[in-house]
Amino acid sequence: MAQIGTVMAERLNTATGPVAVLIPLKGWSVYGSKGGPLYDPKGNMLLLQALKQHLKPSILFREIDVHINDQIFADICVETFMHFLQEERE
């Protein structure tokens, strides 16, 4: 998982436009949520540590204490996208 986080960061670091990484801490899928068959808190922690360690400082990285399917996570994603659009227009 640490290697996956490192590779993800390396690829994100090559982006030429604005980049944001938004992480829903309570689960990335139904199956990966607490009690699900793919629930792996240690693996997730290793991935996130490597991702944070290797991302360029200019990349927005935000951990949000919700599940990926929660409405608030969708709202935050949209708000982040709209913020980037507004910056581009200025």
C-alpha cells in the first residue's frame, strides 16, 4: 500500500493544472468500510502516509471524516472544483 501511495503521488505530481486529493476517512467504498470484506485500516494508513509524504506541497491534500458515499463528501468535492474554476477565471 505504501508503494501504491508513492506511485499515486508521483503521477499526481506530473499534473499541469490544479490538483486536489480529497480523502474520505470513513471508507472509500462499501466493501472497504468498517466491517466490510476489504476493510484494511493499516493498509489505508500506509497508503495515505506515502501519498502525503511524496505529494508536492502545491497539491491540496485534505482528509475528511466522512464516507465516500456521504452527501457532504460530494458537496466538498464540488466546492473544491468550483474553487479551482473561480481561481482560473481570476
